[in-house]
Amino acid sequence: MMFIRVQSRSISILLALLLIATTLLAACDSGAKPTPTFTGTVKIGVAAPYTGDTADGGIQIWQGAQLAADEVNANGGILGNKIEIVTADDGASPAKAEPVANKLVSEGVVAVVGHKDSGVSIPASVIYHNAGIVQISPTSSNPLLTSRDLDTVFRVCPRDTTQGPYLAEFMVKKLNLKKIAVIQANTAYGQGLGKEFTDSATSQGVAPISVKEIQRGAKDFAATLLEIKEQSPDGIFYAGSLPEGIVILSQMKELGIKAAFVGGDTLFQPEFITQTGSAGEGAYVSSFFPNIAQSNQGSDRDWVAAYRAAFKRNPGGNSSGGYVAAMTIFEAMRSANSTDPTRIKEAMKNLNTDSLIGKIAFDQNGDLQDQRAHLHLFQVKDGQFVAANGR
């Protein structure tokens, strides 16, 4: 009887072991991954407008950064740490820059992705610098951001000193326009890009026939456009936010202004096409990021599929910027073998890595080394953004 009891127990143990082995094999066959075990948490701030009329552009930045964090966490995190995204809504308002930056610093973030707007990034950058925290903006292009000897400031987009001349060259040499009117918003972005464009066009022998500054948030630009119409322009360059750009283009059609329209990077959003309708056909817009949503490359399609699965929408113009900015921070952590803010900063300066949007390597100011390679130009054709000027 004793032998039988021992044998029964042995059989039970063997059956249990067999069940465990079968379960593990089934998990392997199904492609399931074990849940990572983390030793700690590292906080990354993502500051952008999540409310207001440019909120979707900010939400795209957050979604891109969140997708990067989820991807990293699914593969064990960074140095055994789980990445936690801490969001902060700046409302695209310069007045909120310092309070938002102070909030993120007080919450213990070790780096910040943001801000979206130059007018917010510039004052916020001082707070982050004083705290010794890296700030990397996906979209802030005003030259002043990286021209003040703040060694914590980086960006994964070109400066307006590159974008302005690039667009001026396109209008003057490619489109062969002779009478260009400039419309710029009274913001750091609008004034910065407008100046760089005007200076470059002038140096190429085509000084703008007028430079009109508009109020951010205004809803009617008919008076300004009528003044421009009297000058018979063959081209209009726009430097400002998306909502005003949509209204301007729509009112150009209503007023019978047939000049070629070229706008800065803020217009590279799905709403520009859907809300301008037929008025948007033929318009040109620049972008800091390739049109990944329409790419045929396998890796791009995989990224788009992951984005759709996570957020139940297509990526927008800023989504890849948020993703790459976050991934750049993570790569710096790996390179430094540390999550300490000071060591992250030093590693950022020496990065040279490929990314979803191309090579990421910074100069001594925190700007991309090859900025022209990160500029793209699209024309609206049949309700889609189509590559123009060879890019």
C-alpha cells in the first residue's frame, strides 16, 4: 500500500510538470510574451496643447511618445525601469509655459518631450535648464530656442533658418513667382518663419510685395486679403497656425485670389485637407516629417498599424515627431547606461542613430546636423498630400 501511494504521488507530480510544460509550449507557439518585471519607474514629461484649437497636434505628439514608451515597456523597459509618461497641457499659451514646466519638474520627470509651439518652448526651456532636465521638441522651429547656450535643449525638427530659405527657393526658383505676399501670425513661430522667408526671398531678387501680420485666433481675414488682392500677387506665403491657415485659404477662393499658396509645417495635418475642400487643391505645405501614413515601406506600415491599434486613428503630422523625440531620449539612456538627467544630457550630445524619420545627430546647439534632409514638401492633389519638389 505504501508503494502504491508513493507511485500515485509521483504520477501526480509528473502530470503537474507535464501540464506546466504544455502550457509554456502553448504560450511560445502562440507568440505570447511574459509580462516584464520592472525594478523601478522613470518619468518622462510630454508637454503640448491638449485643449484649444490646435489640440489635435499636441495630442498627436503625446500619442507618438506614448507609443514609444509602450513599445519600450513591452520589451523590458529601460535598464529594468518602466517608462511612465506624464502629460501637461500648455494650451499653446506662452503664459502657461513656466507653470507647466515647473509642474513637470516638481513631478520628478528626468526629461521632457515638448513643447509643440516655439512661443511656449522658449520660456519653458529656461525652467528645464535650471533643473538640469533635457527638453527635446518635435516641432518648435524658432531659431531662438537653441541660440541661448542652454545645453539641455534639443529638437528633432529643422530650424526656420533652414525652412524659410527652403520655401523661398521653391517659390522663387521652382514656381518662378515674382510677386509674393507674406502673411505671418503675431507669434514666435509666425514672425520667425516669416522673417527667414522674407530675407531669403529678398536675397534671391524677389522682395515680397507686402508682409501682413495677423492676430493669432482671429476668424476673418477678408480685409487683409482684399489689400493683398489689389497688389495682384502670383504667390502667397503663409507662416502661422493651422486654424487661421484654413480660413485664409478658404477666403482666398471666395475673393477670387488665384495666387499660388505655400504654407509652413503647421499645415501638414489631415484637417487642412478636409476643412479647405476644393479651396485647398493645389496648395503646397512643408513638413518636418515624411508622410509615413502613405509610405510603402514595411517598417513604416508596421508603425502605422501599431499606431492605429493603440489609438484607433491614423497618425497625424506630429505623431512621428513625438515618437522619435521620446525614442531619442530612450536611446540616450541606453547609451549613458543611466536614467540620471545629467548623464542623459551628455549622451544626447553624442547620439548618432537612425530613426523613423531619418538620422538623428545633434550639433553643438542641440539642432539636427543635416536639417535639409528633414524637410519635406507636399502638394494637395485630389484630397491627398502628394510629394512635391522631389521630396
